[in-house]
Amino acid sequence: MADLSLLAARVQYPLDGVPFHQWTTDGPLSFAFYRTRDGYLLRFAELADFQVSADGRHVTGVPAPGAPLATVEHLYLNQVLPLILSRSGKLVLHGSSVDVGACAIAFLADTGHGKSTLAAAFAIDGCPFLTDDGVLLDPVGAGYTVIPSHPSIRLWEDSQDALLPHDALTAPPVLYTEKCRYVAGSELSHRDRPQPLGAVYVLGPGDVANIEMRRLEPGQAVAAAMQHAFILDIEDRSSLAAHFDRLAKFAVSVPCFHLDYPRCYEALPRVIRAIRAHAASQGCDP
């Protein structure tokens, strides 16, 4: 785990040059990657800067004036930490994961394709979630272990209304998303111990009438994992080569499947049963 030091708030001064990479998330958040003499600077416009050492082991956070501490901490946990862990040689995938008995399963998807809603539905149904939004994998023997993350799930308002009571426990809001953070508790169970990874499901867009599942060939699994992997420096060739090697090992070690299903809340119980039965066929039965 990287060391994080927080400094006093200061205005975000203009930076020389142009970012070598930038993207936006599910809300108004703007995120830009810059190279510095000592490593990297990750800028979240009007929220915080994070100065990262070249090896990804040390991080200094500098909040923008008025940015709440909860927002800065959540930016670090959900956006910065997965990137710097990848810089340190870890494999981190953009997804959620749940414990289905003898092992964990993971759901990989683009933003808005339902991975958090699916993880929350599993947790409510008695299968605790381990992670939401970032799946950190630790190679163990011939397979991988899922490392739990902070015990909260972010949900859009329609998922909140469909799945959770109005008085469910929430975490302090963060400024860069309209999603609400729900904290694990009696309604939303969380597993805080590492679990072996039994299978990975790559979610389709949801424009189907029935549940679809099919095994991905290793090449397809590598491509899917690459699409959903966190990586800090997309222009560092040596880092990219090592990253690709990790993905290739992952793809031949863990069964990966394409999963699509109708995106309606009424179908979720049937979807959960189908996934649990399929995971059990992969050895994830308790």
C-alpha cells in the first residue's frame, strides 16, 4: 500500500505543458495525468492534486480550497490508489466482486453498466461484497485472491430506491458524483477477508431479453481485462509490457465469461440465481 500524506489546501496553480492522458468519470469529474521531474501529478479539477513518486510508493495529496476531506479521501481510494498499485506491479481491474461461498466472483464493466447494482443485489441476497469499482488481485499459487476494499458501494438513485430502505446507512457525500455511498451493515453485507477468485464475468450493455453467458477464449479475456484494467502510465513501454504479461497470466489462470442480462430490477433475483448456479459449476459452491 502506498504512503499518503495530506498537505494544507491550496489553489491549483496552472501547470506547464499538456497532460499525457485525461478522462472523465460518471459525473463532472475531470482527471488529468501530468509527468513531473520526480514522477507524476494527478489533477482532479477544483478538487485535489496528487503528487505520485515514479515508483508509485509515495503519494502527497493537496486539496483545493473548499474540497471536503471525505471527497479527497474517496478520490484517493477509488481513483488514485488503483493506478499507483498498478504502477507497483499489482493487477487492479475496474469492477466489483462478491463472495459466493467457496470463492469470490468479479464483475467487470464500463461505468453505468450495472456492476455496483449487481454487487449490491448479491450482498442483500446473502453474498457479501468485497469490492466496488476496483478489484485488486493478488497472485497466489496458480490463481488469484481478491483483496477487500473499503466497505461501501456507490449507487444511482434508481438503484437505491429499488434495493435499499430509505434509512440505510450512508457515508458522507462526495462532490464529484451524484451517486450515494452506502456503508456495509445489516442490509448490505461486506466480506473483509481476502477470498480466492473463482470466475470473472464481463458485463454486456444489457440490450438483451434473456440471460446470456459464454466462455471467453484466452485472447478475448486478455482484451477484456486490458479494457478494464487500471494503469498509470499508458506511454511507458516497459511498464505496458509487464502489465500485458500480468494480464496474459490472469487470462489463462481464471475462467472468464461474457455475461449479459436485461437491466430491470424485477429480473435481478433470476439473474443472481443463474450466476450463482453458474459459479457453482466452476467450483464456487460452499
